Amino acid sequence: MEKKKILFIMESMRLGGAERSLVTLLTKFDYNKYEVDLFLFEHDGELLEKIPKQVNILSAPKKYVLFRKNRKMSWFSLLLQGYYKQSVAMCCYLIGVLYSRYQRELLYIGWKYIQTLFDTINKEYDVSISYLERKSMYFNADKVYAKRKIGFIHNNYERYPYDKVLEKKYFQVMDYIPTVSEHCKDVLVDLFPQYEKKFLVIQNMILEEEILSLSEEKIADRVLDNRKKIVSVGRLVKQKGFDIAISVCRKLVDSGIDIVWYIVGEGEERSNLEYLIRENQLENNFFLVGADKNPYKWMKIADVYVQPSRFEGFPMTILEVQQLNKYIVTSDIPEFKSLVREETCHCARTIEDYVSIIGGILLLDKKVVQRDKIRDNNSLQQLYGLIEKE
């Protein structure tokens, strides 16, 4: 029996929830039935080495790589390489970015220019699956030949900057649009009711055995002091609320609680967060440790795990840290509430509540938190169902 040809599309394999979920999915995939290709915009990221060997990773798009090396000067690099059309497109892109900033608009405006940097994949697939919203889905629609197209959404579109006209255009091309939580699906239905039948929930997956194993890896001696340890994991972006964490840390230190707070992740907000750390004189209490392909060893040392996100799609880190018997503090968003148990997690009602909640948890005698068994949500079987559907 001939194997079905499947294409997955992702921007990179950096440390994000969607990326970790994709690694899990590909690890569990049935390669006896399916021939799997993976297209990455960038061959980059700590998780790249975790892609199973059965997956054929397609060549990196050369023109897009030139663009990513230096966006401001990419027009010139492309011109030198003889890519005249793409050079003009990048000039238009830069003008569009400047105009967007002048107008203080946060909408994503780049695809009509950036798409010129990609060639159409010269292969026909039975199913193509963009595993992230926006660029990955647009690429799936415009640059791939496939009998069926599936476009995942991993975020809450109620809080996520998007262009409604652009999304409508590309949602129309997708046969199915899975998202990662019931709340995210409800938001999509409210915003795009004409595509209600395409929306469904397929939750992210984790490898619980790997989490437990990797959590035993040792960390440098500098974290093994007697202070209470708070840990947060996530990209350094506004969405994750780490600026809030810095304010909370300052208040906790002022109240006499001896703590150290580790943020595991990397991103565009690093310089701003570093400034806030200095401004609040927290250089000895609050540390940005950078990206780590094994965040579980950091979760393991936590006395309290905190996730102060302003919004989420499916909070992978909460599902993961629950495997390590940790008390958890989160912001008050529906995605967190759907995953946590009241006796082991505190959801803040407001930003100010963090101080009393975290302080109270730190002062509690250590109790045993029983590890939740991962619920079998049949995510992989759901995806197989979409792939096989006639």
C-alpha cells in the first residue's frame, strides 16, 4: 500500500509551545503509513535536533534566509544576488513597516511582500498541515499543492493582532482549521462565523516520560542556594507578562521574602526586561537565563512556578510543570483555568493579587502535590481522522 504524502509547515524549531507540540506529534507519528516532509522557514532552533530521523526536512528557502539575516538591508542583499523582483518587494515591505509604526497599527502587513521570497514546493501532497497561524498558513495556501489543507491556530485571536480581510481569504482555502482550546475555538467562531464548520479543537501534546527524565539534569551551582525559587518559562514577548513578574518580584523582596526568580526563554523583549530589572535593582534576584532546550530542569528546582501571561492559546508549560508536582500561580485567563486543579494552583484575579498569592505560597509548608496523569485527549487520532477523511 502506497504511503500518503504529508507536509508539515513551521517557521522554525525554537523553544515555543507549538514547536514542542510538533516535536511530540512527529515523535508519535505512524511512519509505516505516512511519508512526512517538513518545511521550515528557518533551519533554526533548539528543537531542530529532536525532529525524528524519519522526517524529511526540505531545503531552507534561500531568499527568505537572506531577508532574515538583516531585514533592513535585505533589499540590497537580494539585489546583489540578482533577485530584482524580491529586492523591490523588500523595499515596499520596509516602507509598509514604517508607515504601520507611524500609524501605530499592530496589524501584520508583510505577507504580500514576503511571499515573493518563497518558491512553490515542487511536489504534490495528499495533505499539507501548517502548524502555526499567519505566515505558515499563508504559505500553505499559496505555495503548496495538496489535495487537502489543514491550518492550525495556536493563539487567542481575541488578543492577537491580525488582519481580518487577510484571514478570511486564507481561512477560505483551508479545509479544516484546528485550534488548541475550546475558548480559542469560541473566539474564532465569534470572529469568523462563516467558517464555523471548519473550526475544531485538537489540543497540544506532551511527552510526559521525557519531561520526567530531562527534569533530572543538573543545573549550575549558582541556583542551588537557600532562597525560595520562582521559575517561569516562555518567550520574552509582551504576551507572557514578564514585565509584571518584575514588579511582583520587587514587591516580594521589599516585603522581606528572600527569593530568586528565573525566566527561561528568549525573545524581542529582552532589552526592555533587562532595563526593568536594573530600574528595580533586582540584579541579584531576577535572572533571564535565556533559551534552554531543556526547560524541565528549571521547572524541577522551582518552589513555585508562575505563568503571568496576558493571553494564551494552549499553555503547554502548565501541562508540563504539572508533571513535576509543583505549585502553580497563573493569571486569570480561561486557558489556564481549563487545565489546573484548584488545590495545586492559584489564579490571580488582578495583577495586584500576585503579591499576596505568591507570598502566601512561598510561606506555606511544603506539601505533596500529586502528579496529574496526562489525559488521553486523542489529539493524534483526531489529526489522523482529518488526514484520512474523504
